[in-house]
Amino acid sequence: MSKTHGKSRVRGIAVFVVLLALAISGYQTYKFSGQKTTIDTRTPDDIFRTTSWMYKSKLILSANEAGAIQKLSTIMNDFTRDVPVHSRETAKAGTYIFKVENSRLPELKSQISKIASITTSESFTDSSLVSTNVDLEEQRLESYRNEWATLDAIRLRSEVENRRMDHLNQMIRETIDKLERLQSADQSLLYVIVSPAGSNASLTGVIIYFVKKFAIYLLILAVAVMIVYFGVRLLMYLLAMLGIKGFGLDNALQNYSYRGYGGYGSYTGRYSYGNRSRKVKRIYKDKRANSEDEQEEPRD
């Protein structure tokens, strides 16, 4: 194979490697530029779901303003009178669970909307507390306690009476919990999730990320091509040592040459009809005899 053809093939492989590295780096940069800063919400989700409360509200906020987390945290602290049930924040995201008075909830949403966009707003009501009230639950609690005191006064209780006392203890605890929630019905348990509105990557960061990825993938692909090249050469060398020759594109191109029609005559000569030499019979005439015959003319 000629040196010119070899250089052209190497140049083509190099161009392919560069283009492949550019494509992979571009795809990775595209994914990176669309990423958002997120926060793990599994723990606050469990707390909000398992906490029993009369009224619950959930807000999902989207904010990109500088210092939005600090501003939102200050606003929420101003609207709650109790210690937050849950609070977790990063530079650009956060989760909060706290109690806020029902009457102040619209004002809180109005203050939040000045800093962040409210993408989702949900409200929940505990259905088990809708059909009851504080007076009714206080009467039930007193009845349970009186019955428990009557059973407790019995010195020798049966198994049925002991089981009834255990059941009364459970009902007393549940009734106290309902009373606490009913007495706090003027408050809502608010769950707030804050996340960035879009990608947090700047143009400079995207460019630096692309250059780094391009250099890494270009190096990886170049090393991979070299490994494949020398691996094939080593395989051909081993096959040649075993006596197996003629493999590979280079050998096929080197062993082939265009001969034209120079050997066509020898080819047809070797394979003539019947594979036998054709005998040619030659007849020689005497020139003097020919001249005498020409001089004699026929007579009438």
C-alpha cells in the first residue's frame, strides 16, 4: 500500500475520532445545561404524610432569584409561632414543614409569590375530624376514663375485663390526639418545597464543562483506537508465526496487482483446443516448373 494512501486513511480515522468526541461532549453538555439543583424530599414527605393534623397545605415553589432561600426562610419564620416541624435547605433549594394560622395563610402566600413562583398549591382536610368537635370528644374522653376507673377498682378482674381496660387505654389516647388537633384547628400544617426554576449552570460553566469533556473523550477514543490498531497487528503477527498468512486488508491490497492483457496470449496458448499442438503441412513449389508452364500456351 502506498504511503499516500496510508496517510489518507490515518487522517480519516483522526477526523472520525475528533467528530465522535465532539458529538459525545456536546450531548453530555446538553444534559448538564438542563440539570436542576434538587433536594431529597423523601424524609419531609414521610413526616407530612404521617403527621395527623386537621388542615394541611402543600406549596411547591420555583425560584432563581439570588438569595431567595434566605428571604423565604425569613418570611416563613415570621409567620409561625411554633418551632418548625422540619427544615432543610441548601444554596438554591429547601424543604420546610411548620404550622401557620389559617387566617394568615393567604398573606403568607402573597409574600412568597413576590420572591418565588408557586407552581403547585394543595390543601388537605382530615376527614376523621370533620364529623366531630371539641365538646363531643371531651364527653367521650370523660366516659372512657370513668369506665376505666370502674374496672380498675375491681380487685380480681377477669380476662375479658383486662382486655377491655387495654382497649379503653387505646381509645383514651386516640381521643386525646383528636382533641389536640381540634383545639389547633385554627392552624394549618404547611409543607413548602423550594427548587430552582431552571438550569443553574452559567455560560462560562457550560463552556468549561464542554472543553473538559471533549479533552477526556478525545483522549479515551485515541487510546481505544491505538489499542485496537496494535491489537490487530499483534494478532496478525501471531497468525503469521503459526503459518497462517494472507489475513488483513493490507496484505490483500499488497498482493493484488493489475496485469492488463500481457499474459492473455500465453494463457490462450497454454490452454489451446484439445491441449495438442496443431500440425501445419507446408507445400513448396519449384519456381522453374512454374515458369515453363506459363510459357506453354495451349494450341487449338
